[in-house]
Amino acid sequence: MKPEIAAVRFIVPQKDIYYISWIIDAAEGIGFLQTDDAKAGKVTVFSPKEQLPYLMEMMESLRGEGIEVKIDEDTNNTGETTA
């Protein structure tokens, strides 16, 4: 059985995309980051649904480090997942 995958879209500073991607990759099992529009800082993080709380906590921690991380309200599809 395949895990359900959630896609969460964020807007982050362009200069921090690689750093955020590295952090997510280092936390094995949390997910992976896809850059959608580097200039606009738009990224999508794909995460197993059961890991979503940990992903959101990680993004909140990045905010605590001073990185501006916002959920992209315009393109997020609430409740939709991909299998």
C-alpha cells in the first residue's frame, strides 16, 4: 500500500530555497522540495501525510531562525493528496 502524499506550497526567500531543501532532505522521511518558481520563491514540499505535522513544525522552526516562510494560500488545494 502506497502512503498518501500531501503537497504543500510555500513562498520563501529565493536565497533560502537551497538551504530549506537541504534541511528537508536531511530529515529523512519528512519529504522533498520542488522549486516551482525560483524568482518568486514558490516551492512545493511533498510529504507523506503522516509526516505532515513534522514538516509544518520544521517550517515553523525555520521561521524562528528568521527565514520568511509563508504558506502559498493562492495555490494550495486544501485536503487534496496524491497517491
